[in-house]
Amino acid sequence: MRILVAFVCSVLAACAHKPASTRPYAKAAPFHYAGGHLVRVPVRINDMIDAQFILDTGIGINVLSKSLCDRLGCHITGTATGKRMSGQSLKVPLTSLPSFELATERQTNVTFGVWEMKGFVPDSPDCRDVEGFLSLNFFEHVPFTVDYRRGEVVVENESSLKQREKDAMSVPLKLERDQDSGALTVFMPLQIPGEKANLWV
């Protein structure tokens, strides 16, 4: 599956920097670091509310703050069952937003888990306005690149994706969908010295 080619090659930004005129992408959002290392991006919700979200490729599902959910009058449509990294099982209420937009990539009827942000994000000034987390689910059919040198999250078009692939090293991926939570997880091979088989991490 080709959906995350550009994501895997996000380190390309540190190796192959090209002038903007030679990289014809249509959609990009600036990002800033929050809490020291979190990638914070501007988003637009329901075509009317601007908010700050954390782009987290390991969180599993999209997450919306309970406070913003209450402000929007969201309806709970179900629950997702997942696990923390510690193995602890938890249930997360689910809601659906009419529209959600990042860098003019606009999607409709987007599913979000509802979660209390207090205590979930660092208690620092650059995290206090964070209203949610954006997972790989949003990018399931959207190639993207996290360009660390430029400080941008780029939603690639056909032309820019071809340029990324031309300049990059290809890495095989496995994508796994959790049936209980709907979480999308990406695995890449890791070669251990002295071992014949790769580990998928």
C-alpha cells in the first residue's frame, strides 16, 4: 500500500532540501513544537472553528478534547476499546465531526475519540490551547510529509509525491487496522546485526 510513502520518507527534509519552486505541492501547514517535542498544527473544524492539534502518528485514533466536544454539542455515537502502551485497556467515547481540515485537506464525517486533555498533555503554555490529536487515520488515503527543516506538514499532490519518491529511499511498510478501536498502525522492518530475519517495529 502506497498511502504513507511520503510519511516514511519524512527524514528526507534533513537530507534533500530543495527550493520551493522545484517542489510543487499544493497544501502545507506550518507546525510548531509543543511540550518540547510534540508537533502542533493548526486545523479547522466544521468550517468555522480554528484550533491547535498535535500530529501523533502513534496515537491510534483521532482524539478531540472533551471541552471542545461540549462546546460543539457533539453527539456520542459509540465507543472504541483500545490499550495504552502499558497494556491497560480503556474505552473511549466516539463522535463524528461534520468536517475537519488540515492544510486545506478537508474531510467530512471524521470520527474522533473524546478525551479529557487536562493531564493528557504537558502543562506548558504551548500545550494549553491543544484541543486534540490527529492520528494516521486522517491520512489513510492522503500521502504526507513532515518536513522538519521547513517546519511544515505537507499534504502531497501527485507531482510532489513523485519528486519525494525520486529523491528518497524507499522503505517497505505493513499497515495494521485494529478491529476494536479502528486504530491504524504502521510497522517498518528493523534489521538486527547477526539476525537473518527482520523485526517489524
